[in-house]
Amino acid sequence: RLDLSAELFGGVNDACGHNLDRSRCCPVLAAWLFAAHARYALEVTAPAPAESELPEQPMRPDDSQKCVNSLQDSLLSKRVRIPQPNASCDAILCFCGIRLHQISSLSCPAAFNVSGHHRNATPTAAVKNLEKNCRNSTYAGCTKCLGALQKLKGGYNKNGTQDKSTTDRASKMFNRDCQLMGLTWLLARNKTAYIPTVSAVLRAIMYSAHPHESKCSPDQENMPLAVDSLQFEKAQSSSPKSPPSWASFTFPVLPPIILGLLFG
């Protein structure tokens, strides 16, 4: 379930509609999709029954592709066409690798308390700390937010201790998923304030040329950020307006003798 707001379509079209570039398009697209999914991502659902308790039935299909198809139809209905790398690879799942998670399917005790007492996951102090560290989307602000995210660790077992059975690569994936959920919580709190920084941080942790050494893009690279419609309106109102067409019309200079004939 996604809350597809009007500004999503404009922001995605601006970053992705012309050419498909992973570092330019994917962070903006991911930020908007995390924002659209934020309300549902943090809902604590009842745990699924164990497989041994289920009656024998066919394996359930993965809904990811169904979600992608539905989203692409929504984009096309708004005349937003994201180019595809090739016929067998879509832009969202295959090219950008965007996957949406529910908090109840992750193990992130350093980030959220997930219990049956609350309808939504309860953020820890480490997650609440993101509110003050992720308000600035500049290089310095993105770097500060990235540092605060390092405290959100995953890959824990039921006892709350680090699971020794996970490999180093799997542990990094767990950590990243928990960090992405922390960013999702920020978007649920205040999309307008945090979505530019979230897209800058997503560029660093998901689409960096060196994934194990996440670094924010320098300000001078002018990478596009996901921006809420309120900020679009401010930018438009502050830009110099073009003069009306009549303002550029110049009246011919007439000699005095002709002026005398015309006006007596």
C-alpha cells in the first residue's frame, strides 16, 4: 500500500524522466517510495504462523513485481515514463534495487521496539536522534545524518544479542535495512522537512560507487534531491519572472517634423 501524492510524480519525472542514471534517478525515486510507504511500513502486524502450522498449500507468489507493475501504471497515468534498461529489467526493482520492508519483518532492537502493545513500532533514542541530525541536505548535513545512522544495527536474535550465525555480508545487509527503516520513520514524522536529506543519504548508502565506504555527494555535484511540493512552490516564487510580452516592445523614434504632422 502506497500513499502516492501529487508531488511524487513531479519529483520522479524531474530526476528520472529524461535518462536513466543510477546516481541521479534512484535516490530520488527511492526516497519518494519510502515516503509513500512510511505509514504502512511502521505498522506492527501480527506475526505470521510458522510453516509447520500452515496447511499444505502452494508457495505464495512474491508481490514485489505486482507492486512495481501497479506503480508503473500510476506513473504512466500521470505521463511519467521512466526508461527501462532493457526488456527484462525494470527501473524500480531490477535497476535501482528498491525493496520496501515492514518493520515487523525485520530485527532492529537498536532502532525500534516492536511489541504487541502498540500498533506502531516504538523508536529508540538512536532513531529519535535522527530528527536533529538529518535536517540539512548539504554535504555536511548528509554526512552528519550518515554518522547518526551507524548506531542503528540489525542482525540480532530473539535474546537481543548479535547473531553469530550471520555472515559479515548478511550483517551489513541487516544493518542497512534497519537504517533504511530509520529514514522511513523520519519521512513518516515530517516528509517535507526530511525528504531532501533522505534522498542525499540514500545516494550515499545505496548507490555509492563504493558501497562499503558510504560517502555523501559534494555540494558542487548538484545532484537532484527529492523535494516536497511546498519547496517547489518556494523555488518558483523566488525565481525572477519573465516580463510580459508587451514589455519588450520598443516604440520607434520619429523625427520632429512627422510628430508635428501627426499631432498638429
